Amino acid sequence: MSSHEDRFRETQRCYRDTQENFERDLKRASSQAEVRRVIRNKDRAEAVYLRAGRAILERNGQEVENAYSAAKRANDAVVQAREAAESAAELVRTISEAVGSVESLVRKAAL
């Protein structure tokens, strides 16, 4: 079973990825729509990270564990997408899915 530290770490992992790669992701964007999604992903990841920092992510149960596993898989997919140098559109979509997964984890695990 995951701990609240594990859950926060996945939230932090997503946040750091969007922050540390923001400029590079903007440069890779090939349209204004992709630029907007890169910015939106960064902003959403930051908001979720701050919400997780204020929350106590100690609620347990299968739903929380499923959300944790989904967030971990989504964050791993971002790493793989970056390593594979996928297209900007595919990378932005993968990051958006990771942010959504982390957001779901925080919503389900917060007391």
C-alpha cells in the first residue's frame, strides 16, 4: 500500500517535470494550441502540487491505490515520451494525462 509520502512524491514528480521542462516544451510546441496546452499543463500541475502540499494525503482504500498506480504509470509515461523524443503533440497529451492522474490522486487521497 502506498503511503502519503509516496502519493505526495508522485504529485511532486509531475510538478517538477512540468517546471523543469517548461521552456523546452514551449520550444517544441508546433502550434499556438500546443503552446496553450503546455502552459495549462504547467499551471495545473502547480495548482495540484500546492493543493497536495496543504492536504494530508492519508485517505486509504482501493480507489486511492488505483489512483496512485495510475499517477505513477502516467508519470513514467512522461519520462518514456521524453526519452523517445515523441512529437510535441504526443508529449503534451502525455503530460496532460499525467497531470490529470495526479489531480485525481490528490482528490481521492486528501482527508
